[in-house]
Amino acid sequence: MLGFVSTLPQQPQRSPLSGHMIICGDDALARRLAVELRYVYGERVTLLLPPGRDPRRPELPLTQRGRAATLFGRMSAAMNRNLGNGGNGTTGNSGNSDNDTNGGVEAVRILEAAEPSDEAFEEAGVDTAAALALVYDDDERNIRAALTARRLNPRVRLVIRLYNRKLGQYLETLLDQAAAVAVPGLDPTTLDASTTVLSDADTAAPALAATALTGSSKVVQAEGLLLRAVERTPPRQGEVADPGLCTLALLSSTTHDPAGAEGSDSSGAEGPQLLPDQEQVAAATGRGTVVLEAIRETAPDGPKLRMGGRSAPLSQIFSRRLRWSALGVGSAVLALAVASTLTTGDHPLHAAYLTLLDLFGMGDPAIGDPTARQIIQLLSGIAGLMLLPLLVAGVLEAFGSLRTASSLRRPPRGLSGHVVLLGLGKIGTRVLVRLRELDIPVVCVEDDPDARGIPVARRLHVPVVLGDVTQEGVLEAAKIQRSRALLALTSIDTTNLEAALYARSVKPDLRVALRLFDDEFATAVYRTLRTAHPQALTRSRSVSHLAAPSFAVAMMGRQILGAIPVERKVMLFAAIEVAGHPQLEGRTVEQAFRAGAWRVLALDTTPHEDRHPGLTTVAPASPDRPSGLIWNLHPGYVLRAEDRVVIAATRRGLAELLRRRRAVTPR
């Protein structure tokens, strides 16, 4: 079934467009990605959704199409409203592009297909598509679709959503190799960007975890690169705000709302301003700021916490008392062996051997031997008597620990300062691992004993409360009254909201981060919670909103270094080649800066042959091979075509830099 987002009915037809982008998915990420590509990048988009109807009311259309059309309508109205009010006015990508009105061809069309089969891909025009995103919430389905698409069009750029990291690496190599075989002589740069495997959970987890920690610190860490941005409150009367290395954003806070109000793309002038110029910063009195506080090279990442394993550490099997007892017995045996060596003159190994025989009662009585030898034998026998109950206790404790290893831990008494995490699905599991990597105590709440994250929590020895969070006593069992933050990450908006409201009734100053999909609903929830609890930090986050920019940039053939949320907007960091970008090439660093769009932060001096598209690698410099990143660029430095720079950009700013040059179709 075929449909268009249009005010006029359209007849089903195969798309005559070439170079368009296809998105296949069955959840919020697919719709968000379509919005990102259509209304931010100005691309022509075909959205392939699974058909379905309410089994109780078969005459009603599928809510997937209804939600997609509603979201497109909302975004189009917001873009037109912003541009009508002046908006940023930086990219020229309005809600209506030339493709909208040229020949009556609409830029977004919706197809429905049960499976991403050959027929569905052919109807979507995969043979002429520039990129294809497979973002189903099922790894196996995405893999099957990727193999089919690569066979139909070896040149199409694939962006695949996979939760399994290791499988994703293997699949990326396989599909790139298939493209190289099918198209001999394919440019290596194009081949390297032909397949990208991403995980929305991995993309959103750092931002969600950071929200639970301080609510203000934002960290972007890529290979060899660490950027830290910090939210700063408005300066007091007579004080001057510290600009840090540079001001990345102005928050939408006012004197009546000291913690700031969550702003989104539809907030207009009242929302946060990304990448302001000096005049805007100077005029923004009473507003908080997000400043770039530190940029530095990092050492190679250390070993990550294991998400699985076959054994538990000794500290989880044997109690501390038993371990101290074993250490005492071992010290006594060592002391007796040394005493035997000193008193009898035996070789240390022979003395240790005799001591062990005496300890286990296997030695001959020391009749007729020197008195010192007899005394040591008696003391060894006494140590052996102490060893027997120690061994019995160790065996019993080991059996008990192994028996309970498969059971979930309960929150210990006296626990405080922890994070309560609701939901152990894909997102919650990644956030849990991230928090444990940062050594943050966590208590999880999950109503499904077979949830994806239950084995992970068990292996990481994280306390879990099994139960419905909406039921009385569940949050109390998680020690919510003594926690530092609540992360409500279930897939149901109303459940997250109910848990947050109840937690605030128990602890009014609790830091709360909600996972909400609907933008208007999230804004209303935030404003109400801020009004009711002005001194408590509240954040609403959408996983699809945090992950969509990364997937969109990947469909343009690039990768972003990272993203940080600024209220309900997203700031992106990327490494791009200066060549081919007239906005950068031949301009100074100061001239290349465009307020509300992008700012050059650093120059990458890594040799061209060692560069990885989209990623910055900081290698040790040597006299014959300079390498690394130059951060303190002079404002008068002229950017050359062979340079590559690290930039901070808004979504629309990066879209303008990466926007493809399409030939205008004659009428």
C-alpha cells in the first residue's frame, strides 16, 4: 500500500525519483529518522512501514501511518512557523523544498509492506536510492533485509540498526565485501561508508546516564577525543559569566524558572539557542549557558565491564570473615615453616614439606628429635585442627553462593545515593552497563522476570526489585527515598510518568529523567513538574530523538563523533573534510563560524592515508609524522581544501554542510 504526506490524495505509483532515501522500520525511530532527513536535510524520503490494523476494529487504519503523518504535519508546521518568525534562518532547508512543489511530487511518501521483500524494495525504488536505513526493532529482520538490499543494489548505502555489537561488526565487513565484489573498482572511501551498523541504545545511553549523574555535565568521548560541556547557571548581579573555551548554547531559563525550561525545535525564541555569537551571549542576561569546558586527548579506553561471564569473583563466593580466616591459617603455616628452618637448619623446601605433613597429620611422630622439632610438630597439628572447620565452612559457603548466584540480589540495608533505574529493556540495559562502568550504585525495577537486562543485572551483581512500578511498595523496596535520581526508561509513557509523580511525592527534590516519545506530551509534563517542584531537576528524553541524528548523518555517508542534549535539542560533533564545502574552504576560522549553525573547534593533522571517514584518531606525534588535533586554532587561520576539522553543529547546520548537490529536474 502506498501513501503520500500531502493535502491532496495521490494514486499509488512507483517513485520516479532517483537518489532518494528509504527508511524501513516499525517504531518511533523510523518516524523520527524520516522527519530528520525530510525536514532537516531536505531529502526525499520513502518510509516503509509494516501494515496492520486494530484487530478489534479492522476498519481503522494502522496507527503507524497515522502517527507518521501526524509527526510530519507537526514538524512541517513547526518549521514553517520558525522560518516565518525569523527562526535561525541558517540552512535554507525550510519545511517546503523545491521538491515539494516541482511537478507536484511530494518529498515524503509512505509505503506499507509486511516484510522488506524484493517486491517491497522494488516498489520503494531501492535500485535508484542513495541510502537505505533498516531500523526494525528486530536484529534478524534487519539482517535479512540488508542482505536482500545489497543484492538488489550493491551501491546503495546501508545504515543498519543492530543491538548485537559483535554481530554488527561481522555484518558490516560482510556487506562491504559483497559490495566490493559486485562493483569492482569501487572507490575505497565510498566502500568504507557503504555500510554502517549503529545501535540506538548505545547512542542514547551516555546522555541518559549523564542525566542521572549530575544533570549538567555532558561528555562526548570518541577515539582519542574527549569533550566536556557543562551547564552553568546565570551569573549573579555584578558577576561575569565564565565563557569556558567557548559558549555552545544559551538555555531557555528565566528569572522565574531558575532551572531552565525544556525547549525543543518548536519553542521559537523562548527555546535554547545553540552556538550563539558574542553579541547574543552578551545580551542574554538571566539565562544559563552550556560552555565547552575541556577538550583533551584521551588514553586508549580501558577494559569494559563484562556483560556476561561464567564465574563470579571470589569476593561474591566467600565471605570476608572466611577469607581473613584462611589468610590467618596460611600465615601460621608459613611462620611454622620458617621457624623449622631456623631451628633445625633444614632446607626451606624440606622444612615446608615436613610442616605440611604435620599439618595434615601425615607425618611420623618426632620421637627422639630435638625439642624444637617436637614443638613445631605440635603447633602444626593444632593448625591442622583449625584448618578442618575452615575447609568445611569454605565448602558450605561456596555451595550457598553458587546456589544463590542465579537469584537476584535485593537492595542492601542502608543503601543511599544510588540511581533507581526503571525498565531493563534494550535501553535500560545499556544505561545500566554505562552507570556501572562509572561505578555508580544502581537499583533496578522490572516487572518482567525474563527481561533482556535481568541476566546482565545478575552478572553485574546489581540489586533488582521485581514488580510493577505502579503498584504500592515497589519503589519503596528500591529505596527511592534515599536515592539520588530516578531514570524511568520503560517503553510506556504513562508508566514512566506515574512512577515519576509517585517518586516526587515520596522525595520532592529527587532528580528525575523521563523517557517520553511524544514531544508535546513531554513538554507539558516537564512544565508541570517544574512548576510543582521548582527546586528539583527534571528532564524528559526521547531515545529516538537522541539517536535519529546519528542515523541521519550515517545515511549521508558520514559519522558523528557524538551528541549532547541541550534541553530538548541536540548538539552534534563531527569531523568533516574542508574540501567541497564553500562555507569553510578558503575562509578563516572566525569567518567560517556561523551562529546557530556550526563552529570550528579543532584541526585534525592526522595524515590523509591514516584517516577513518568521520572519526578522528589521535596518534602519538613523531618528528617525521605529525599527528593529532590542534585545538587552539588562531581565528585568522585559513582553512584549506586538504584540511579536516572537528566542528560543533546544530542538526540543521550539519545538514547544510552535508547536503547533497542534486541536479534540478527540468519542468
